[in-house]
Amino acid sequence: MILPLVVLAFCGRLVASAVITLPNGRISGREDIVTTGTTKWSIYSYLGIPFAAPPVGRLRFQPPVPPQNWPGTLECKSNNRKCYQVGMNDKYETEDCLYINVFTKEAPNTRASQPVMVIFYGGAFKAGAATTYFRKVQHFVREGIVVVTLNNRVGPFGFLSTGDNILPGNMGLKDQQLALKWVQDNIHLFGGDKSQVTIIGQSAGGASVSFHLLSPKSSGLFRAAIARSGSALSAFGYQQNAILNAYGIANEIFPNFGNKSSQELLIALQSATAQQIDNTADKYNVFGPVVEPVHEGAFLSSPFHELAQRPPANNVPVLTGITSEEAIGKAADLNAVRHSANVYDFHPENMVDSCMNVDESKRKEAGVKIHASYTQGKLADDLAAMIRYDSDGRYAKPVIKYAQLQSQFTPVYFYMFSYHGKRGNNNVFVEGAGRVGHAEDNLYMYMDPEDPSFTSQLPPADIRAAKQYSTLAMNFIKFLNPTPSKDPLFQGLTVPTVTPQKVSYLNIDANLQILTGPREPAYSSWVEIYKQYARAPFVCF
């Protein structure tokens, strides 16, 4: 409990409890006094509210179910719980992890109708937790937005699948879905308007956002979506070897399990301890969403790329974007980058996306064209080109493609976060590559530009970039448009909408610009290579 006390010393003072009566029972949150300039205001935090029953015993690997009512008043003043993480050991890991947090400036029992922001975390679908206290989101709350964060299951607990109706998978996405239903049923009690919900996420959280756009089961649960550095077309958002993973884990724990039925696998793994399952991460550590078989509770039952080409299940506006060089972090180990480059120089077929479903006889030919999209020489002699390839392959191209497909049906706005500053704490540099890496923009989005505990050590340009980036999101949450008017903060610029033929975007840098064609010319090369070599149906892009 030391960390929250330190945060309060900088940002506010705990003054009282705040009690709200939910349909499941009473909860007691906390009221903190925050000082912004010369103004003091209250922020109310309700941390660790159950939105689902603990997914243990026979509920392990099953869709979440609503929680039981509780007697008395449940204290909701802290939440350190984390769902089991892959490859990490943390004393706060627990299967009993399905809790939600709400931050609002509205006192209990007051009538208000504020827009709502629901945050899904990143972490490659194998890590992440909603343990943030109010400090990182207080600027959203101050500006009249109710902020919701939540835990969802990750790794095998959230995404184990046998590819059939016994264990169809996607439990982690279904956790998010139940949390969104909880928001619809309860957020008015916190001063929020259930008809003004925006979902937002970065990386796997961004992919989650676009999965909800595609899922009919999420229909009516939100009115807008912000998907940052991830989409439903991201390769890391598709678990290609789900059945092998499931049976591998079973045989790791029960060496004589063999190839028994899915029902026997489910029973066996429900009988194992959580720690036994977690300990298999040394061999089985890649998890994520799957295409489920058709059944009543399915989250998605068609290849994701195919779904993205159709009118979305949720017809809402979208704000999406990327950083200027998502993979620049790899340049911290240039020897490893050079090693990968050497492999691709001699085996360009390895550059072909697993998503492409390329005929094996055409694989090398496709790889040569991908290689030529980045350099006319050797990648080992042009490490910036290697970095750009990694950025595009894992992050940029699936986000751009999804934006184009979605723009056929709803307004889509695109940005690139290119501002490199002190706050990003990233000194990695390769000539010819961008400067801002994956998740670096989180440090600007979730920083109150009016909080001196953040800003006192930062140059004015960092503070301005943070205000621009967070205001872009706030405007979209409130007005469904990131630049609803010509604002000096944005140099009088307004962000145009994307079309299938033209991706215009706001480049967020020391000087703002409206540009066209992010990640060109490589992106157009990928599109042509997919047209020539990829075999439909394919899941990702």
C-alpha cells in the first residue's frame, strides 16, 4: 500500500468514503481532493467492484457470469488484483480477478450524464492489469468524463481453446463484454451516461476494441471506439495454434493425457491448480483470440479479415492510429536486429506473414518482393529498413488496413504520434527510422498536463504534446470528432476522415501536420503483395 500513499502526497488528499448502492449491494469508495492550479476539486474512486463471479472451479475456461449479491457494504478503495500473467510471477496474481474500477468527479447520489471512457489494457493477450489509481486519468475526469478500467483474463485462462463447442475460447473478450454490460446497468449511479460510452485500448487493447466493433454480441454497448496501435487484423490478435497449445498444456501437467477428448481435457485442466497451468508458460506462452465455431455464445465465428470487409456489427465512429516507429525499441539490441536481418537476407521467404496463407511454392517469390519493399540491398546493411519492416509487419499495416475497411461504413479518423520528447524516456536512435516506439505514447495520453508532479521536470513541448494527444481523445469521446472546431491547441487544423482510397492523418509532432499515406511506400507494396499471393480466407493482415 505504499505506492498509493506516495501518489496521494503528490496529487491529492484522501478525505472521506463515498457510498453507492448497486443492484448487487452497497460499495464504499474513496474521495480525494486534487489541486489543479489554484482550484481544489474532488475525485471519487471505486476500486475493485466485482462485475463477474470468480472464474474458478467449474467456471474456469468458461464465459463469465454475473456476481452474487453481497451483504453489507463492500469496501472498494484499492484494487491490486491481477489475472494470471504469462511468464510473470506476481504476488497479486489470482484467478479471482474480474473486478472493475470507476473514477468520477460526481459525488454519490447526484444526477449527471457525463460521457464514459472504458479502457482495455494491452499486453499481447497474456499480460496486463487494471491497477491504475486516479493520477493517470484525473485529467479525463476533471474534463467531465467518467473513466472505467477493468481486468479481463489473459493467457491460457483467457484464451485456451480446443476449437470446438467444449472449449471455444475468447473468455478474455467475453470478460470485457460482460464489463460493458455492467457499465450499461450501473454507470448512471456514478454520474455516467450509458448512451455515451467510448471504448479505448492500446496494442492488444486496441485489437480488443476492434474485435468488439465486429462482434454482434457487443451491439449497443458503446457509441464510439478508439483503437491505438492494434486492430482485429493484427497477427498478435490471432492464436494460430490454439489446439496444440491446449493439448500441450494438458500433457505438460498430465504426462499420460495424450489425445483424449476435449471434454476430458476441460475436466482435467479444471482439476489442475492455477499454478500448475501458469507453470507451463516456459513452453506455451502465445495466446490470443480465435475464430470460434458457430454456437450461441460465440464472440466471433468468421475469419477476422472477412468480417472487417462487411458492414460492422457496431456502426460507430472510430479514432485509430500508430506511433512513428512501433518497433524502434528493438534497436536497443542492434546485434539481435542485425542477426534477424541476416536471416531475412538469405531467407526472404521468412518475411512472409503467417496471416497470408501463401502457397508454399510462391513463398520465396513473395518474400523477395517484401524484402525489396524495404531495401534494394541487404537488410543487414540497412538496419533502419529492418526496423521499419518490424514496425509495419506487427503493428502499422494491420491498423492502416482496418482503418480503410472500416471507413467504408463509419467515420474513421487517423493519427500518427511522432513527437519524441523527454517524457518518452526513449533514447534509442537509428538513422532512417522514426523515434517513437510501441506504447511510448501511453506516457503522454495518461499524463495530466496540468499536474506539476508530472510537468515540473518536463519541457513545454512535452506538456503541449500531452495536452494535444489527450484532448484529441477527449474531444472524440465527447463530440465523436477529435477536432470538432478550429482550436489553437491544434494549430487550427481539423482531422479529415479516412476513405478506402486515401488515408489522411494528423501527424502529432513538435509541429502538427495533416499528411496522407502513413508508412508509404511500403504499405502500398504490402497491399499489392497480399493481392497477388495471399489466399482467402485469411484472418489477419
